[in-house]
Amino acid sequence: MTLGEIAVRLEVLGNETRLAVFRHVVRAGEGGLAVNDIHERTGVPRSTLSHHLRRLADCGLMQRERRGTTLICRANAEAMNETLGFLLKECCADHLDGSCHHQHISI
């Protein structure tokens, strides 16, 4: 994972609408969420929703699967963990004694 890839993912998640959409997809778990359900839960217009879903998929945070006429969206857990864990792994790395007194959220 490069610094550039992490930056792109964080930029994509930095949009309030995309973050809300991604949160719903994450909450759905492995089964994913149909685009229609995402629309109903977020109220994001379908034309705009399509753009946001594409951005999330293009940066690798989300996967899409077509089932007949339904598009299912799933969070890419590996990419999500890489992205969110990036800064946590760097915390206190420059302390010569290896100590870190920050409380960390385990991912």
C-alpha cells in the first residue's frame, strides 16, 4: 500500500455523502447492500449515488456485484483495514525506546 493510495482513499472518504454511503455498506456486512437499499437509507439521489459508488469502488474500498438487475455493494474489508490502520501503525514509530502512551482502537 503506497502513501498515494492511502491519500486517495482518505480523500474519497472525506466527502460527507460518500462516508455516509460507505458506512451503510460497512454496516451491512458480508452480504452487502443493494443500491436501491442504499438509496432508501441515505436519500441520496440515484444519479448522484452512482457517482459516489463508483468513486468508492475505483479506489478499492468497495466491491460491486451484479445479481440479475440488482447491483450489490460490499465493503472491501482488507482495503478498509489497510486504510484505517495506516496511521495507527505509524503512531510513535519515531520513539527510540519503542514506547507509545496513546490508547489505540484495535481494528
